Amino acid sequence: MTSNRRGVGLNAFSNAAISADQYARHGQALRTSHAEALGNQLSVFQAALHNFSLTHAKDIRSNPTFRAEFARMCNAIGVDPLAGSNVKGAGSGVNGKGSVWAKMLGSSVNDFYFELAVRVVEVCRETRSENGGMIAVSEVQKRVTKGRAGLVGGGMDVTEDDILRAIESLEPLGGMFKQQTLGGSKFIRSVPKELNPDQATVLEVIQVLGYVTISMLQANLDWERARAIAVIDDLVADSLVWVDLQAEEAEYWSPASLHEGG
């Protein structure tokens, strides 16, 4: 019996190839169209944001609340206001071109955080002998707001949020300045040495209790005496804790916590 079914010819394969090619071209056209539309929207957005920053530059610099809202708006739409903090004008950068964000936000906004970051570095260095390189963000805010000793009008009206944003702008320095949370409070660590888990634990306990002793660490953390002594000795050597020998047992206090409490 002869079958009436015919095999699939080369023409069918050719038609399938043509259809696949058409789909691919159509998909590429859609992607190109969408990319162009997004590019146009981004250009309009960049111009609007740039104009806004220029129009309200004075408010952004002088009003901490307004500045915080502006920064939150930038973060919400994926713009980093600190990306061009080290750009001192549109003519800076490679080939005379400034940062994209610096152009969008205007040099005034970026200069503010650049100036604040410089002041934060100064405060950290001025107090390092007192606190071993660990200072509360609230203490930095007080000192920056107060201004340099002996100078009139040198203070900056800033918030803790401003301080933390300025610290973020220092990341290109290689992690020398880092934010660290201890016992629910935020600190700035301005020494390259990382705290190990035991050291961080002791500083958190001091933040909560005010001070520690070797016996307190043994009782509360279930540590061997040798472990507690080794951790405390390292912290004392780095000036991260101070020793009070007037009590029956030596007490260890954090200078950063003392300043924050004051």
C-alpha cells in the first residue's frame, strides 16, 4: 500500500529560518526603540535635576532638613549625590570632563560634602589620641557644628546623616574611615586596623554597661580569664579603652562612649 504522506521538504526549513530571522530583527528594533526612549527620558530627568540643584543650592547647603530630603530623593531614583564629591567644578576630571553626577547635581552640592568630609577627617585626626581612632558620630557632629577652636563662623550646620554621607565619600581613600555600629550607636573608625569579633563584643558591652572588668567579661561572656585579658590588652594598646585603677578591680572605659555621653 502506497502512503500519501509526504516528507518535510527543504522549503519548510527555509520558511522557519526566515521567520526566526524576522522575529530577531523585530526584537532588535523594539530594544533599540526602548533604549532611545529611555535615553530621551534620562536626558530630560538629568536636566530637571540639575536645574533643581542649582535653583535650590543655597537651601541644600544651609538647611539640613532640606538637604536630607534632597539626598533621600536622589537615593530613591538611583542617583548618588556623592559620586562626584571630589570634583571641584565642571572642568575637573579626565579630559576636562567632570563627573556625570557632578554635572547633574551642580558643583555646589558636591562641594558641600567635599568640604564636610575634609572637616570630618580633621576631627578624627584631632581626637585620635583621645579615643584611639573610634569616635561617636554624634560627637563629630557637635565638633563640626561648633567649628574650629578660636575661629568665628567656622561651624557647619549639619546632621548625623550628613556626617555619614561624608564618610561614604571617603571610601576611595581605601577604607581608612569606616562607619561602625556598637551597642546601637554609630561610630567612625579612622584607623586602618579592623576590630576582631572579641574586640567588637567588648566595646559593645562597654557601650551598654558603661565599663567592663575582667571578671565581668568572664561572668557575662563565659570567657576564660586569659582570653578576656588578651582582648583588653589589645584594646588598651590601641587606646580604644582607658583604664581606671581606683576601683577594687581595674575598670575599662571607652573614651568614645564617654564623649558621646557628655
